[in-house]
Amino acid sequence: MIVVTGATGNVGRALVAALVEAGETVTAVARRIGADDVPPGVRAVAADLGDPQSLAPALEGAKALFLLVAGEEPAGILRRAAAAGLAKVVLLSSQGAGTRPQAYTHAARFEAAVARSGLPFTVLRSGGLASNALAWAEPVRRYRTAAAPFADVALPFVDPADVAAVAAAVLRGDGHDGATYTLTGPEPTTPRQRAAAIAAALEEPVTFVEQSREEARAEMIRFIPPAVVEGTLAVLGAPTPEEQAVGGDVERLLGRPAAPFSAWAARNAAAFR
């Protein structure tokens, strides 16, 4: 049995579906989750990564754990995993844990805890997710506008379905112990280009509005810790060559190219209608 934390999120939901399709027994974990949130046959367990003890029922009988960076006690989570006899932990981290560990301290701390846990582990460092564009859903629906800073700075955003597919392959396969994989899309795209891809999926114009750094910061700070906001703005506005590079891990692990942002936009067009 495989335990998937964050099972109602953009990656977790796709991962649960992929594992079920592959014939795996799955326990889906989120803070608020019920039987209606998961496919038939999947056990739904409400638990909070901020409270490692709450994970105990979910981990009973598990062989592997897909772990998000959430909560403040990674060592406590991993002690629970070890006590349950898990054979594998796959951590979904951020590329920033490697490129900007001073800003992405939370992810870096989880990576260090997993490495010290004594459990077989694999780290997936995701680049920016295509689903971040869902922040535009309401303004696109209401006003056919999308706003973002750094209009012409390109990054290789990755489809969360590809992240989920990689996670499924690693959770189910061998030969990944101790590995760290960086997951990106197949090409860098700019915010302006991503807005244009959504417009193409809708077959309607979408006006792109470039924000100032200060405007973007004021919007982000309502939801994201200040240090992470600064790190994110740095990545978006002045990415390193490593952050702009297209990685090969998605294609190597899946045996096919990573999906472009346009494919994600077409698949999710209904969210913007």
C-alpha cells in the first residue's frame, strides 16, 4: 500500500489516479478529505503533516510514502514512517532547495531530514508548476486579463501530471534510492507566453498585464512566508542558468518528453472559462 500526502492537491490528485490505474492500493491523506474526494477503492484518511502523530492510522500497513514539504516536524514524520516499517519515502521538494537553499529553507530542511532518516528515499525537486497559472483563473474568467511580473523572463514550468507520473514511477520502481531528480517542462516559457497559451486554449483574447515587483510582492505576501516570497521573486525575475535550464529527468524516467505548458492549458481550459 502506498500513502499519498497532499492527495487533494494538483500533484497528489494526479498521483492517486496514476497509482490506482497501475493497480496499486492507495491511502490518500489530506487535512480535509473524504470518500468523495478520491477514486473508488482508495482509502481516505484525514491527517495533518503539522501533527506527525495524526499520520499513524494512514501509515499502518504501508510500504511507501509520498511526502510533501509541509508542517514543521519532518523528523517526527519520518520517525512515524520508520516505525511503520516503510520501505521507501519519495519527497516532493522544490528546485529552490538546491539553487537557493537560504530562501527555500523549509524544503532544504525536509531534504536533510529525509537523508538522515535511515529510510530508502528519493527526492523530486520540482520546478515551477504549470498549475500556478490557476492564480489567473478568476481574473481570466471575469475580465479576460492575466497579471504577473517579469513578463518576458522564461522558465521551464512543469506539468503537475508529469510530476505525478514521475512520482508513481519512482514509488513503484527500483533503482532510485538516494537519487535527486529535477523536474522541468520541455522548454522555458514567459508569463506573457503562458497567458497567450491560455487564450489559445479558450479561443478568446486574454490581455496580459505586467505587474511591478512591488505589486507582485504585495499580492504574494498574503499567502506565502516573506522569505519564500523573496526567493520566488528572485527566481521569477533573475533566474540562474540552472533554473532556466530544461532538465532531462522527466523524459528519462517516463520514456517520453515532458508535456508543454500549452498542453496543460488545453487540458485545464474549463478553469478559465
